[in-house]
Amino acid sequence: MLQTLKTYFGYEQFRPLQEEIIQRIIDKKDALVLMPTGGGKSICYQLPALLLEGTAVIVSPLISLMKDQVESLRSNGIEAAALNSSNDETENANIRRACVDGKLKLLYISPERLLAEIDYLLRDMHISLFAIDEAHCISQWGHDFRPEYTQMGVLHQQFPKIPIIALTATADKITREDIIRQLHMDDPQIFISSFDRPNISLTVRRGHQAKEKNKSIGEFVRRHAGESGIIYCMSRNKTEAVAQMLQKQGIQCGVYHAGLSAQQRNETQDDFINDRIQIVCATIAFGMGIDKSNVRWVIHYNMPKSMESFYQEIGRAGRDGLPSDTILFYSLGDLILLTNFAKESGQQSSNLEKLQRMQQYAEADICRRRILLSYFGEISTKDCGNCDVCKNPPSRFDGTVIVQKALSAIVRTEQQIGTRALIDILRGSYSAEITGKGYQELKTFGVGRDIPPRDWHDYLLQMLHLGYFEIAYNENNHLKITESGKDILFGKGKATLVVIHREEPVAASKGKTKKKAIPKELPLGLPGTESEELFEALRGLRTSLAN
Ligand code: ADP
Ligand code: MG
């Protein structure tokens, strides 16, 4: 085995698990392989393909993936071909003949093709093994669901003696079980290699608004001039907007999303792989099948909808093992949007749960790598030292007054506001909504002017996380105070907040802010008219809070 590895692939040794996996296939037994992107999954079926008699059939979801693999196999002197719709008739006819004549060691094929050929070409071939690459595409729970993959179960039914190896970088338990069940795998051995990528640094920046985010990204990109990086955005429009924003700052970058023509997309991808452009602003459509080792950074302009997506996307950085950086921007706005998406989706509870795990990661104040790895079932016993929490352990302070100010403002609007209006009230900013509803008359108007908006965003996230209020997603995302929020509001408990770390200070107030003295403390929780009045306001709201 080692000799074959050296002769055909030029590698000196196996990576962890490769040898065991290869042996399992040579023994004609089924295997499920979970290995991070760049971990070396291909060898796990390519090497058995060389050692076994017959032709290995590899199911692969992308033509570009097949092309790359076939080219590199051929350059190593291995007979391989891909059967797909990008070939012309003669090419496909030649490949078919080579298959029947047993001239190929590996045949790459799309799932659609495979289903079409199952009673014809496949019957006439001598098949050594089936490999299902990117096997998470089989699962609705996965993030690249491909309906054709769900029919791959026929392989085991029609060819029960031929071993099946399924490979993916998506390791979560539901997906794993789904793959095994749908492929009817026969007592498969599951191989899970470490998902740790210690060379990738992990940073989360919370509560930034668009302007600060853009500034911060511009600065980051300039600091990393000449390095390749990807900026992932939630929507097609955002990719265009972020690209424009960077271009305005004199930074060139490409755009990639499913709304562009195939030609445009290929061009951008090619330019990026060949270092003609350094940066791509992209949706999640960008990445699968990109084998580029020197991506130095990945920025998430918006929060991904699950840890799997997040891990896959940051995993595109640093495949050469050199230090690489990742930054996730996390805001309350994104959280609300994603929650609403999840609620509207078919698999509400599963999607919401995945989102909550992502949220916990973003809000964590313990080592982020431990959280990430534990999501994939790996328990690490020590902190990584290469995430923002490890580098900058959070310190806490008594934030009771801050929390009271926010909660009091919510109550005074009869809980009829979302975060934006709340911050406007706290900051004493006049917007259409504020003046339209007369909120400038509230006692709490401007009581939080000493705290910049982006810090308010952060504190509000913390308060949400601490359970002081909830977001009524079915009521215009209005904020509703909880029982424990009421306790803080009426001085029955203390609220501890995490100190916000900023790279650079921002001006505390500017623009349309009306100057007036900022009360250091609200006279809340004390006997007196103010809290009586608040109690009154709350009494009327009791019913809506109860449910
Ligand atoms: P995956 O499919 O898991 O994302 P690949 O199979 O494409 O990963 O392999 C990623 C990179 O690692 C490739 O450049 C491959 O040539 C290299 N590689 C795989 N196995 C070894 C090995 N044993 N020694 C050195 N490099 C390897
Ligand atoms: Mg692969």
C-alpha cells in the first residue's frame, strides 16, 4: 500500500486513518469516512481502486470536481475518466467502451448519470467499489442537499457484493445516520478524523453595524494586502454591495453567487485559484470543489445558519497548514433574520436548533475551538490559545443599570419596539419612528447616550442571551420582557455583563443627538412614583408576557 502511495501519488506516508480506511475497502467492506476538507479523502478510494481488480465508480456532485480529479490522476499515470453532460457524444462513447473493456481504474460519474446507467453500462462493467463523494448531499439535513443523491440506495440493492465508501466533511450525527440509512450500508465502519485545524484563528466580532463592519473589513484587508481571502455574505445583493464598498476603498475583488452566469462564475473562480484576484465576495455557492491551498483568511459578513456551514467555509482557509485568520461578524439583525428564515422553512425545529448552536458559538465566552470541536463530537481538554476568547479572556462588570435602562425603555413603549427603535430611544436619536410615536417624550429618551450604538447592540445581545427579554418573531420582532428581566428592572437582582473589547474607540455621540444630562442611575426598584408608574404599565401587559 505504501509503495503504491509513493509510486502513484508521490507521498511518503499516510495521513491519520487513510491506511485503515483503505484496508477496509480492500477487504470489500463498507465505510463511512468523516474527514475535514483538505484532510485527504480522495486517496481513500483512489488507492483501493488501483489495488483492486476492475473499475471504481465514484459518484461526485460537481463536474468541476470530477475534472480536477481526473486530470490529476491522469498526470500521475492512472487511467481515469468522467462521464457527464459536459462531454460530447463521441467522448462519452469512448469512455463507455473503455469501461466495458476494463481499461479504466476509476470512473467519475454524476448521480443523474449513474441512475440512467444503472441497468445498462454498470451491468456490463467489472466494478471494484462505489465511492460516494460529498456524501452529505444525500441528507436533507445537510447544507448541499441534492435530491438525486437520495436514490443512491439502489447501488447496494443491485450490487450487494460491491463495497461502498461514503465520504464527507460534514460530521454531525443526524447527517451521519441519514447517509448510512439511505445508502443501505452494510454494517459500515465509521472513521472520524480530527476536525481540529489549529492553524486557523477564530475571531467573533459582535454587534457591529454595517458602517463599522465595512470600515473594519477595509482595514483588515489592507493589513493583509496580497493575501487571498473570501468574504461570505448572506445574500447575492450583499456580495455585490460589499464588493462595491471595497472597490470604493481601492480594493479589487470578485463576486460569486448563483445569480451569475456559469461563465462569470467560472471566470471568478479561475481568477481566484490562479491568484489573478485576491478576494472574492461570495454566497455559500462558492467553495465546494475549490482546491486552493493558500487562502489566508475567511470573513463571514453575516452569520451562517449552522455550524456545519461555518466549519466548511472557514475550512477553506489555511489548507497548506500555515497560520490563517477567520472573522465572524455577528449581529442581532442577522440573528432575527436567520430565525425568521428558519421558522419559515420546512424543518423548523431542526433548523432552529442548528441556528441556536451557531448562536451559542458566536456568543460564547469560553474557548471557541472547544465549542466548535465539541459540536463535531470531539472533546478537547485544553483551551486553544488561538481564538479571540483565549487571547482576550472576557472580564465582567455589574451592568444592572445598563440593563435597567434598556428594559425600562422597552416597558415605557408598552413593549411595542424592536432593537433599532430601542437604541434610538436610549441614545436620544430622532428617527421617523421615534417622532411618529412621540417616544422623545419618554423619561428614558437619551438615558443611554453615553454608550455608542454598537455597544448597545452588543449589550442587547448579551441581555437576550441572559434571558432578560425575548424577541416576538410573530409580532414585528418586538422585544418582550421576561420574568427575570422584571427582577432586574425592579432591583431584585443584579445583571452581570461582559466588557466589550474594541480594537479602536468610537466617538460616544454625534449627529442628531439632543444633549441632556445622563442619569447615572435610574430610580428604579426604589419605592416611589417612578416604579409605581412602571408597575402600572407592566400590569396591562401581563397577559402578553404570560404566553
Ligand atoms: P478532501 O477530499 O478530504 O478535501 P483531498 O483528497 O482533496 O481532500 O486532499 C487534500 C490534499 O491533501 C490534496 O492536495 C492531496 O494531494 C493531499 N494529500 C492527501 N493525502 C496525503 C498524504 N498522505 N500525504 C500528503 N498529502 C496528501
Ligand atoms: Mg474531496
